[in-house]
Amino acid sequence: MRTVQAALGVAAFGFCALGFSPLGLFPLGLSPLLGGTTPAAAADDRPVMFPSRDVVVEYHVTNARPDSAQPREGIVTVYATDAGERMRVEIAGQPGFLIVDRGRKRVLMVIEARRSYFEMPVDPDRVIGLAVNGGSYAKRGADTVAKVRCTVWDVTSSTGTATVCVTDDGVLLRANGESEGRGSGAMEARSVVYGKQPAALFDPPPGFQKLQIIPPAGAPTPGKMPG
């Protein structure tokens, strides 16, 4: 049990160090974007927010929370394959990485130093996707980020506001947002590289041990969002 608790501590420190929600994958200040539609549900009045092609995007990320005097910042690299069904998220300087498998409705948190990982079930359309529940989008025009063209959208929801720039093939290149009670966040692509991604990137490395999570009595199931 102590091994699992230690692993959880290392992972939580690493992936929350920038003010990230480990399951949301994006700064907490951008929570107006988190939630609810699949790529198939996207329409002309809102962008598709899952990459339709294999891609690697490196982001500069900042997160300013109400309880922190200084904003946190860092570099996050996202690998996407299978039309956004599987993603790998790496935060520079942190002890592991996340593997998001939307098809199997799970997130794997891999802890490289301990050669182990654990699995969290998630509702991929609620947690991993970028969309607005009960909110709206307004198209503002076009821009270029990291030498790639994208469409600018204003996003409004019951929890805050944001502006995003998304390519026609579903790659998020820039986002700035403010969320009630959670501060503000921003992410901007520094490089975008399209190309086939190795399948091994989206599985735990060979020989890594799967850890079992036993939550304390009364605690919510890992990966389950309230409400």
C-alpha cells in the first residue's frame, strides 16, 4: 500500500505542478473548454477539437491560480494518433507521462522512475474533449500560430470565457481563458509536426508494472468526475 501511495504522490506532484488537471490535460484556468462533445458532434458553429491526423505539438503553458502569487509555466508536448483517439502528454521536467485512450475510456499515468503505471477510467467525451456544455462559440477570424493557420473562436460557458485558435484538422494551437474560482490559463503551440506516430508511444514501456489503486473508504473512484 505504501508503494502505491508513494507512486500516487510522485505522479500527482508531477502532473499538478503546473496547475494541471491530470485528466483534463489542460490548465485549470482553461476549464471553460473542458467537457462534452465528440468530433462527430461538431458542427459549423464550433470547431472540431480532436486532431484528424497524427501530430506532435509542443506547447508553452502558463497557469495563474487565485491561491498563487506567481503564475506557473512550463513546456507540454502532446502526441496524437488515430484521429485523436489516443494521445500521449509529457510535461518537461516531470517524472512521467500520461497516455489517453479514448476508445478504451482510460488514462494511464506512467511513472518512469518507478517503472510502473496505473490506470484511471474516464468518460472521454466529458473529460478529455474540448467543448462547451451549455455554452457557445463565436468565430472571430483567422491567425497563424507556429507557422500553421488556424481559426479563432471566442468561447463562453457558465464557468468562464476563453479564446482558442484551432486548425481545420482539429489541432489546438492557442488557448487563453479565465475560469471563475480557478484563475486564468494559457497555452500556445511552439512547434507543430505532422507525421505517423510510433504505436509504442501510446502503451506503457515493456516491463513496467501495473499498480492497483485502492482508494480510501468513501473516496470517489479514480477518474470519475462528480456530478
